[in-house]
Amino acid sequence: MPPRRSKSAPNPADAKTAALAEVRAVYAELANRPVQRDCTLLTECCQFKRTGLTPYLTRGEALVAARGVRAAGRKQLPERTDGACPLLHPHTGRCMIYTERPFGCRTHFCPAAGGPYARSEVIDLIRRLEKVDAALGGSGPRMLPGAVADALAEMR
Ligand code: SF4
């Protein structure tokens, strides 16, 4: 007889779906915060080597970003040799997953876009992402390239 899941145990697929919905809810709430920012797609913050800054992603963010990569028709991250984000399209120069981009890409704006959010302005949202990370068995934020590559490998 096949093993049965008890009624009280959450279905792992449902738990992941709920976790990803929570990440997207965090992004939506951030967009509705009354903090004046204006990303004009300069993509300066996507130049990791030049800026010396790379976004760190919680596990839920990485899974959402990986879904964005798949939706863009790719199964793995493109190779880059210039130190820019692998999700910066090599021909268009635009983010391949803009609507699914991680929290750090939304909050660590370049000076032209109004500068980074103060931690106090988004700490509640950070806590929610950390909670999702723990629920998904994550071990805390990881650098974008490795976090998204592993999330993509998991989807194969
Ligand atoms: S995920 Fe998109 S917005 Fe974020 S650094 Fe990469 S290319 Fe830029």
C-alpha cells in the first residue's frame, strides 16, 4: 500500500506554491510603499564587478527568479565574462526577469533612482522573506548567480 500523507501534514508542492505567492506578495507590497523611488532601467546596479555589489537572495526569491528565467525561455543561466548579472540580457541590455527580479534589485537602487531604501523602511518585508526561506529549508541569503543557478537545477 502506498504511503499516505496525514491530513494535517502540508503537501510539499502546496507549501512551495504558498511560499512563492508570499514572495510575490512582498514584492507587491514593496511597490505600494509610499517611498519615492524611480528605477529608470539604467541597469547600473546590474554591473556587479563594476559596482562591487552583488544582490543576495533568500531561497524563495531564488525560486521566483528561476521561474522568471524559465518563462524567458531559458533552462540555465547564460555565461557572462564581464562580471555583470547573468540575467542582464546580452543583446537588449535589459533584465530578463524584471517582474520577477529579487528584493535587492528593488531596494538597492542606484543614486539616479533615489538611492537605497533604509533598512527600517523594509525590515518587515525582509523578515517575511526570511520566514519563507526557513519554511523552504533555506540557509539564509546567497549571492544571486549561485542561488538562481541552483534553483534552476532543482526545476529540471
Ligand atoms: S536580476 Fe535583473 S535587475 Fe537584478 S541585477 Fe540581475 S539583471 Fe539587474
